[in-house]
Amino acid sequence: MTKELERSIPGLDFLREAKAELKKVTWPGKTQIWYSTLIVIIFTLCVSCYLGVVDFLLTLVFSSIL
């Protein structure tokens, strides 16, 4: 590509800079990804159980009132 053509394409510099920045990133290993995923799943299960219990209790309370 000629220099004039490269300058006329919008966003080309941005893509080059983004590619260069991605080469600098330290990506997590498989073990770290596995543990992070496990923590997210456990936390999600805990929150969903908590919300389920609160929903059940509120349903009991309001159904007895009404």
C-alpha cells in the first residue's frame, strides 16, 4: 500500500495501535481461567439460592396477609 492510500483509509492507524497493544497484554493461564470461572459459578449459585429463599419467604408473608 502506498502512504497516501494508507492515510485515506479511516481507522487503519487505530487497528494497528490496537494490535500492538494486544501484543503487550499478559493473558491469564488455563488454571487462572478455571478458578475464576469456578468462583463465578459458585457465587452465582449462592446469590440465586439466597434470592430464591427471600422470594419464597416473601411469598409466604404476603400470601398470609392477603
